[in-house]
Amino acid sequence: QVQLVESGGGLVQPGGSLNLSCSVSGYIMSIFNYGWYRQAPGNDEREQVAKITVGGVIEYLESVKGQFTISRDTVKNTVALQMNRLKPKDTDVYYCHASTYNGNSWGQGIQVTVSS
């Protein structure tokens, strides 16, 4: 079993930056990729923003390319999402995700609000 805990969210002005961090624990060897998703209020679906495999292959949602950066620290067992030039439309609850050989694991979610 894998546990994921997000941190680093909050309120930021348009044009600002936030760095989300996901602390990973448990059966880490079962994980083959990590991702960050976001979900708007009232929306049933979560949108994948960025993904990184254990082999280092990275993918981004087209609309955040050049704005968001995903990275992984294998020593600290964390996955980060650096978000720059934030816009009000980036306001959402952001979730850390791990795909494992036993299924999917999700963090509890963290609020990101971009507002002046």
C-alpha cells in the first residue's frame, strides 16, 4: 500500500508561483509512475496535469507546458509540481497520484487558489 500526502498549496496572486510537494511512503517499489491531477468544484473528473514515470519520462497537459514542472526526489521520496505564472483558471484542488502494480493511490488533495 502507498500513502501520498500533499503540501504547499494556498492562495497566490495572478502571476505568482507555488511549489506543491507530495510525500510518498509505503510500498514504494510497487509504483511505476507518479502524477499530479486537478479537479474543479462540481466537476466529477480529475484532469491530469503532469506525469513522471520511474524511468524519468515526463508528460504535461498541453495547456501547462512551459508553466508547470514536475520532478521527483528519489532520496526524499517526494514528487514536486512547480507552478509558475499562475492564472485564476489554475484554481483547483490538486491531487498527487501514484500508479502501482496493485492499483491507484491518491493523496487527500490540496487547494490552490489564484486570486488578487
